[in-house]
Amino acid sequence: MEVLTPRFASSWPEELVVREIPVHRPAAAPRSDWSMGRYVKHLSGWLNQNASRFDVLMVDAIREEAIAVTETGRALGVPVVLRCSGWGAGSDHSWWKSNRSAKKCGNIGKLADAVIAKSALCHRELIAEGYPTEKVYRINEGFAASPPRTQQTRQATRSALASVNADLIASDDTPVLLCGSRMTREGGINLLVKIAPQLITRYPDLRIWFIGDGPYRDWIYESLRNDGVRSSIAMPGSFSDFSDLCHAADLFLQPDDHGLEHFLPTAVSAELPIIAVKTPATQAVLCGPPASPDSGPHAARQIDSASDSLINWSAESTVKQTRLAVLRVLDDVDQARARASDLRRVLLRSRPQTESVQSYMNLMETLVRQRTSSPPPSTSEAVS
């Protein structure tokens, strides 16, 4: 496997290797809509020179990059796989409706050899947009198996994080609420900003970690400082390894549809009690059917019910409902931890990440076999 990605700073090298995986960054990331055309053109130039040596080309979102990859793949006869990404307002499906250029990306996706839908909700949206049924493949996002949660690992992780950032210092008995979300004006993280003073008034030793970045980061910081809770919060920015934060925290708040592809599954795998605002997207992630197509609808309904009962839902995206959902967990942490352990076990059994990865491999191998009558190579190369 090799990875093709934008270069977000001129000082970054164009080539590097990450854990034995070659990474190519030939094109500077676009800074505006005006520079997007130049970015796609530069990307197409690199692909025209290099794509023929790959067996499959895969794009992890149906956006501008999908145009360059799909056109190049069709010209060179290399199978193209597109993955529909994002959830809710941040999904590819919603973005296609934002302007004419975005709509073009959605239409280009119909020309790919295969399109991956990560949920039943996504699958229905693609079919409604006119994607050929035979080209849409359902591969649910899996949950990774992380080491079991213990008091020792929690303490060790907290100690390591505290040595990196003093704002993340927390004693062994201090409860830590973790929230990862984009800091925007309409983002769900504002729910936590509004309820933070009330939570800390009831639990003075509580620590709240706001993870992420965004244009309203400074405003959120000033707002919390003016509320007199600066000493109880931490805003360390973004982390490349979110699992360390999850292993150090005690509960996780999912306030909106941002981070459902990584933050929420990582929190589940780390056995954190999950507090989530109930939306179609969060329900699809936490209560979706199993990855195996042989499980049948009856098994899917059983898993839906089992998962749903183990999640601490906020019925509405309101300050009151979110505050009550968080307090229910803090008032009985032991029961919340037991439910989190059960949720992790249910989801790891029904939707293991290993099955999702194998489904991707099976699809790519099928496309390679369809392209050529000769046997497929022992290893497949893909660029995403």
C-alpha cells in the first residue's frame, strides 16, 4: 500500500515513509476554491505518471480528489474504489448539495468501479442520488480491539500525558470527561461549554478535556475562563493518537456528528462510558447491524437493542438534556463502567474491525480479477 495526500506546508517533504508505508505529497493543499483547480490538475499529473503501477486506486472521500483519481483510473484501466465519508452535515452526501463544483464530484463518483457505503443510512443516500445499485458495496466501519481497561493502564497513561502537557494533570481519583469535536460556532461542543460550570459546581474535582481545533477555539477558552472554570478544563489542541486520551479519561461525550469515524469508535474500544446526543448518524455508528452479511435481519435487530440500551443517550441536542445525561453517568460511575464494558464486548463481537478490513481486501481482489484474466498478484497495492 502507498498513500497519496496533500502537502499542507511548503516545508514538508514530498516523500516520506510512515511505518514502512510510502507517503507521497506532490501537490500543495488548496487554500481556496480558486486554487482547487490547480490542486486537482497537479494531482492528475502525478497520477498519470504513477497510477499504472498500482492494482487498485482508492479514495477515502468522494470529493475533489475523486475527480482526478476516477478520470485517471478510467484512462489507464486501473480499478477505482471510492469511499463515501463523513456523517450528518459533514458527510459527502450533504456536501454535494453545497455548490455546483461539489455536485460534480458526486456525479463523478458514479463512474467509479465500486463505491463503499459505511452504513445502511449511507447506502440509501447513495442509491437516492442515482448511484448504480451493483456498484455500491456495504462495508460497515468496524471496532478495533484495544487492551482491556485497568486502573494501572489508566494511571500510567495519565502520568505520560501530564509529562507532555501540564493542563492534562489529573490525580488518580479525579474524574475526567473527554470530548473531541470541531470548535465551530454551531458545533455540538458548545453544549459542553454551556453546561461545564454546572457540572463543576456539582463535582468540583471534575476535569473536562476539550480536544480539537477550530475558528472558535479562542472564544470557547475565553467563555470558560469568564465562567471561572479555567482550572478545571484543558484545551490541548489535536492529538495524532486519540487512544491515549481515551485510556486516561473516565467518560466520553459525543455532542454532534463530528468525529464519528474515529473519536467515537476509539472511545468505545477503550471501554469508556459513552454519552451521545441521539442523531441518525450516532445511532448508525453505535447500533448498526453486524458487518457479516450472513447474520440476517433478526440478528441485526437483537444487536440494535443490545447496543442501544448500553448507551447513555441525550434525547435532544439541548443544554438541559445533555447536562442530565452527563450527570446520570457521574452519579453512578460504577454502573456506567459496567455498561461500557458490555457495549465494547457487543460491538467487538458483532462488528470487528478485522472483518471490515477483510471486506475491503475481498472487494479489491475481486476488481483486480475482473480487470485481467490472469491470476491476481500475491499482494495488492492501493493508493488512497
